Amino acid sequence: MISAEGRDSFDEQFSLVYEELRRLAAGVLRGEQNGRVTPTTLVHEAWLKLAHSPEIAETSPLHFRRIAARAMRQVLVDAARRRNATRRGSGEMLVTFDESVPGMNAISEPRDILALDSALDGLSRISARQAKLVEGRFFGGLDVSELAVLLEVSEATVAREWRSARAWLAVEIRRSLGGEPGMAEVETH
Amino acid sequence: MDEARWQAVQEIFSSAVDLPMEEQSSALLAMCWDDQTLLTDVMELLQEDRRSQPLLDAGLDQAARAVLDFGPLPSLITKQIGPYRLLRLLGEGGMGVVYLAERTDIGGQVAIKLLRDAWLSPMRRQRFRIEQLTLAQLNHPSISRIYNSGALEDGTPWFVMEYAEGLPLTEYWKKQNGTIRDCLEIFVRVCEAVQYAHSHAIIHRDLKPSNILVNESGDVKLLDFGIAKQLSTDDSKDHPTITGLRLMTLAYAAPEQLAGGAVGVYTDVYALGVLLYEMLTGRLPHRIQEGEIPEADPVTEKPSVLIRRAAPERRAQVSRAEWGDLDTLAMKALEPEVGSRYATADALIRDVNALLEGRPLEARPAKWSYTVGKFMRRNRRGLVVLAATLVVIVGTIVFYTVRLTKARNAALREAARTLRIQQFTESLFDGGDKEAGPTLELRAVELLDRGRHEVEGLGSDPEMKADMQATLGDIYQKLGKLDRAEPLLISALQERRQMLGSSDGKVAESEVALGLLRKEQGHLDEAERLVREGMSTLRDGPAASRVAYARSLVALGSVLEMRGKYEEAKLVLETALKLQPRSREATADTAENLAELANVQFYKGAYELSETDNREAFDIYRRLYGEEHPAVAQILNNLGAIETNRGNYVASEGYYRHALTITEAWYGADHPETAANLTAIAQQLSYEKRDAEAMVLLQRALVIQKHVNGGMSATVASTLNQLGLLAYNAKQYDAARSYFTQAMDHWRATLGDQHPFIAIAYSNIGSVCLDQKDYVCAERNYREAVRRLDASSKDSLNAVIAHLKLGRSLLRQNRFKDAEGETLPAYQYLVKHVAADNGFLRASRKDLAAIYDGLHRSDQAAHYRAELRASPI
């Protein structure tokens, strides 16, 4: 297979990774409730699986995780939508009354993810680099030094920009969740 | 907030954030001046910064775990998907759940299928939607229409289809317990629906009983057409996994589907075969446990045997002759090798109708049965990769599958042989990681080298040994290892002659194969003799050997072409072409046929025809093998050669280089195909005057060719010829003459003195003489060239150029009238057939000007000079 340059290639890679992550997530979790599965481990497993496939072969591990972060985000968002208890007017949502949902915050977690997702969209409009930073850190598990390499800035810049992005996102998320107490908040001084 | 604003806010935030509380306020006031909103924004951020953010600080692990529970599909209560309201659950299948639904706007009941586990990325959902529109075109009473489709927000695809009631085909049939005739009649209706879809270029790919419903009135409804295609990931070819196949029920999957190879209408035919078999006998043709890969069992029992054993009362339903036909029909639909199977549903329908009407079938009982399946072992994860690799090596490179003959004696012998074959094949793959299958770097040649020695161990079964040797010999030949191919092919032929007698079809095929080897080695007399022998046996043989017969004709055509007997070759190849399936049913054989014919047309100078046939071959190969296959490379070479001769060097270089990439990747760097590619590129580089580059490529090619061929060889000759031309261009006349003479020697030894290539060699020597101003020598050589070329291909470019050169040698001797007799016709031809900037055309004009000067006809001289000035460089 020849991978095309540019956009097409990214789309191909993204689709590949997305579907692999989804497969992995479903496969693992089906067997084990409360397994030690996290986005980071999923991405790692996807890398093991896909590293030799022709579309991915030319990509460095770091860039793969970049793509995987984006894909992971999409997977989680899709999953969150699926789980969301909110009834929407579009009529396309599946309403769930499934009792066997694990965890106590069954309602809040999907909402949190969706709020984060839309806040990230907002962030990307005012600072694409910071959005990439957050995405990479959150969904791809990249650490500060890796992010510095990926974004081609210093580690100090990464730290600084993370801090302000964090604050901005927090403001946005709080707003979009309408002030509902999703998770416990503690004010520290 | 916009970008600029955010930058400003950030800067202030960053400066202030680490200051102690007391200093913060004043710092902020100073930095913000009186921009109230700026101040508020920064303060908001600072406030959030102080708080702990459970989500943002702890990461997503917990949240992810919570949402990633793709557990059982939540139960749906009064759901709405678009305009469809779900009413009740109809059933659950391997792929998803089906609900009965009704349209809330216009009423009417439909079925909605939700495909779980078929997650499409957002990009693919779009494509999915578009592809569904083509499926909606299928409008046939026996096909469940697809009305609509889409995807839910989480990616779950859904379809809305015509609601059909009924039992799955095999269940219905069991319940009905009708006659065999009734069974066939229903079967035909199913086939007709499939044929309809095929005529719209839609292959089902997943035919099975649950996808074919029959209602009380006996009406048939096929479901889920084309869905399997949308859902299989595009990469299932490259790393096939069992999960990728999960969508298919393995029992109905054709061998080529399991191996990840090309899928066609014949794949659906296979599934139809399984269905028929199951209806007739109540069993599957291969005993499968769910989850295992089926082995094509060489002792698949004939339906007649099973029926008579299990339900003796049915014996009366079918006459004795018809039992045979029933078996033939059923087994032919189940043939593992695509070439032996019914090629289309239509062919199958015709034979079923023939059977019902008491007419003879078109199919003949299969004489040889094949299986690739034995090479798959049970319960190995790497299984499908193994199979895929073997099919690639054995099926794709050489278009054969390994043939095993049926056991003649007891099942014991069968079992022993099975074990031997398994061991043999496994030993081929020893050295690879057995769990993961052989690494892709393991070259075919290495595999075969191992196999070659293993074959000796099969001495106790001469027929199988002969089969193995024949196959290996073919593979070696295709990979360029002629020396290794030879003993294998000879041995196979001898063994078969001994065991089967001279008029057996297999012996004939061996003769043809050996003949082709001889052709490549340059022993053309023997080649022609062998191929003719094989061909006449096959021609007089049963109709089942039609494919082999057509192949032998193509082989004969290629030998004749090599001998320069272009007219005869053309006739033979055209005869063969009439036997080949065309358009959508075209096979690799068709393509090969077309390519050979195209070559003959090329040598005769019929470039338009050659191009057309090449393009048709290209399309077939591309459809069958994709664009990275050596067969495609060969066609690209051909197209390149055509463009070169037309003078379109940029186009031809493009073709050649692309071909070289493919060839080198596939065959490796020391294969004659690679050398041929190099030569072609070099040739037209030299036309473009990039001689240094051309030289390098040619010498590389020469090394390869000498290594491969040893002795005298036509291919070495071509390369020497090219080198000669380069030397000539560089004015190294002695070297050039030496190259050309060597080339002539090789050609004479391998192709005979009358061959057009000898003419080319003479022509080239003539050119050297011309430049050395030895015009008498030039004339002598050119006359030799002209004599031969006029005899074999009068109106070709090569002949014309030879006349042109002869004309020039005469011109230089001031024999103007004689020169005119040669140059003028040449010019007239060139003006019609080559590009305006063609060097030969310019030369002809130049020469004519000089000739007419010599003849004191200055008007005409001036005319040609003017043309010369006006022509592009």
C-alpha cells in the first residue's frame, strides 16, 4: 500500500488508530470489570499492534502517540455520548436505563468528558499549540519532555502553557457544566 | 476571546501567578491598566489555578474507565432513530441486532439493523453513508431493499431495510422436506437474486442461511448485500486477524476470502455452493467447529453419496445419470481454486436449469481436485498469515495452487500423506516465528530453496512428488532461477510420462512448462517442439482442460514471437484470446494473453493496437493484484516501449521507472526482470542523451543477466546492443563495434540468422562504419539489415530507419540517385508516424536536402531545408 501525503495520510492513520483503540477498549473491558485499563495503556497496546502496519511504519513513536491521542479523544467522546443520560431533541440518541453501570458518578463522567472535549475545541481556536499540548498529555499520556519535543518548544514553555491552559479549561468547563457540582471541589490556598 | 487577547491574558497570568498574594493585586492593576475585562479574565484564571481540578489534575483514567464500558447494548425502550420508531426486537445475529420499526411520518413497517462492534471512525462514517447509496439501487423482488442508513453519534452504524419474514434457507428446507427438484428450484431463485446484484457490480461476500429468508409461499429474500464489504477494515489484507473475519461465518467463506486474497463474484458462487450442499445433504461440505479455520477436505463427500446414505427414499427422485450431474454441479460450485469453479452465478443457474430440464451440463466432472487448505494447521494464531503467505507465493506469483490428487487407496494412506504434506509445508516455514507466521522479509526464494530439498522426501508418492516439482519448478522459473527450475521441470515431466502415459493432460502441461523454460534459455527449436506437443494433446483433450489449452496456445504464441514469426504468433494468440473470459470475468490468463498479443503487435509496429491490448491487460491485472505486482510492471514496461518508439521520452521514462520500482521490490535486485527494466530505462535515457546515466544502468543490467544466464543469451545481447549504442554516441567506435558484434553473436546463437534482431545488429555496425567514414562497409552492413527487416516487418520503424541509414551511406558515396531511392520513402513514412521533433525525421530531411543538392534540384533541396528549419528541436 502506498500512503498518500498530507491530509489523506493523516486521515488513514487516524481511522486506523481510532478503530484499533476502539477494538482494544471493547475487547479488554468486556472480560474484566474494573481492569487496569487506562487511555495510556490502550495507546501503548495500539502502538504494539499497529507499529508494523504500512500506514504507521514511517511514523515515529512520538508522532504516533500524537495521532493516537487525537483518536483516543474521539473514542472517549463517542463513548461518553453513548453513555450520556441526557435526553436530546435530535432523536438520535440511545437512551440508557441500564442499571449495571459501574461507579457512583455514572452520570457525571460522560458529561465531564464531553465538557472537556468542547472546551478543548474552544482552546484550539485561540491557541492551537496549547490544545495539542492538552490533548497529548491527557489522551496520549505524553509527559513534559515528550511534549516539548513534539511541539518544538522548551520544557519551561510547556509547563507554563499547561498551567494557563489548565486554568482556562477549568473556567470553560465550569461554565458549560452550568455550575453543577460534578466532582468534589476543594479550594486550596 | 481571540488569539491575540488570549496571548495578552496569558502573559499577565504567567507573570502574576507565582507572586505572593499580597503583591498579586497591585501587580495586576499595574499590568492591566484600566482594562476591566482583562483584569476580570486574569483573575478568573488565577482563581481556578488555585483550586484543585479533579478532572484536569487526575487525568482521565477514572472517567475513561467509566465511559469505556462497551458492555451489552443498552435496552432500548421506545426509541427513535431519525423518522423510525423502534417497536420490538426481532432478533440478534453475529453482526448486530434487528428491530422492527415503523416510520413515524409516512407509516409502514421496516427492519432496522444496528451493527454493534462495527465502529467506524468519523471519517469512515461519511464513506459508509455514500456506499450505502449504491446498495440502495438494488431493486429486485428477492432482495431486501435498503432504504436508508446512517450512524449513531457513537459510530454505531444502522440500516433500514425492507422487513422480511421467513425462515433461514436451510431451516426452511429442513422443514419443507421437499424433493430434490423442489430444492433446486428454490436454489435457482436464490442464485438469480445473487446474479442480479452481480450485474450491478455488488458482491454479497457473506451469503449464509441467516441472510436468506424464505416465507410460507416459498418466496426468497436475500439480506445484507454488500454490507460485509463496508465493515471489513481496509487493512485486513495486510495483517489479517481472526477478529477481522469475525464478520463472516467461516463455514461459507471461500478459500480466497480466508486467505485475504481478491474477492469476486466467484466468491459468492462458493457460498452458494455451500448452501446447495447443505440443503441437499443436511451437512456442511467441510466439518467445521466454530472458531476454527476450515480445511478444504480432499475427501469432501459427494452429495449423492450422502443423500443416498442418509435418506434412501430419495433415491427415486433422481435418475442415475442425474446423480452424476448433481454431484458435478455441486462440487464445481465448491471448487477451492477459482479457475475451476463456476465463474458466475449465471453459469451456475444455467447448469441447474439444465439439470432440471434433463439437458447436459456445461460443466464437466473435475478431473483434478486441488486444495490449498491442507497447508493450514488447526488452532494456530498465525494461521491466516501462513495461509495468506502461501497463497501469495504459490497463488499469486505463479498463478498456480499446489495440486494434490485424490487418495487412491484407503483412508490410511490419505492420513499418512496428509501428515507428510503438513510437515513439508511447516518445514518450509521453519525459522519463522510459528506463532506469528513467517516474517515478511523471508523471501520467496529462500522458502523455495528449503522446499526443494524437502520434496525429495516425498519419494514414496511419485505423483505428488511430480506435482510438487512442477510447481516449484514454475516458481523458480518465474523468480529467474532457471538453473534450478530445469531439473525440477524435467523430472516432473518424466515422472508423469511414466505414470500417466504420453497423452495425459498433466504431461501436456509439463511439456508446455518445459517448453517455456527452453524459450527463456534460448533453445527455441526445442521450445517450439515441446509446446506444440503439449498443445495438441490438450486441444484434443476433454473440455475441462480448456484453460490449460488456452495457456498452451499463449505459450506457443510467445515462442513464435521470440522466433520473430510475428504473423503466426498473432494468429495463435488471437485464437487463444477467443477462448479466454473477457471483461468482468477476465482472469490472469486473459491478461497474459493480451500482453503477449500486444508484444507481437509492437514488434510488427502496430503501436495503436499494442497500446489498446496492453491497457486492457493492465486493467485486468490491476483489478486482480493491485498496482504493486510484477505483472503490472511488465505492462508498464510495454507501454513505455511504445512511447519510446513514438518518441515520447518523458512519458516512457515515467512508465519504466515505475515498473522498475515494482520489479525491484518484488523480485530483488538480481533478477532478469529487474535487468530488463534497467535496460529499458537506459535505452530511452540514451535517446535523451543522458548517456552516462544510461551506461551505469546497463552495466548493472549486464552483470545480472550474465549471472542469470551463463552462456549465450538473447537478453545479454540486447544489453550489449545498448552498450554499443552508448559507446557509439560517445564516439568510442572500436568499443561500439565490439559490443555490436558480440550482441550479434549472441542473437545468432539463440535466435537464428534470419531473426530481425540480427538486422538491428548489422544496422548498428553500419552506423559505426558510417561515422568512421568507411562508407562501403556501412553500405554492406545496412544492406544486410534492410534485407532482413524487409522480409520480416516491412513497415516497421526499424525497417524504415535501416533504409534511411542505407540511404545515408549511399549519399556519402555521392550515389545520389540510389540514395534518393532509400531516403525518400523513409522520410515519407517518418513524416506520418513519428513526433515532429524526432531525430530520425530531422535526419531524413537533412539527407534529402543534401541529396537534391547533389542532383542539382535546388528547389527540392530548399524545400527540405525549410522544413528542417521549421521543425522543433
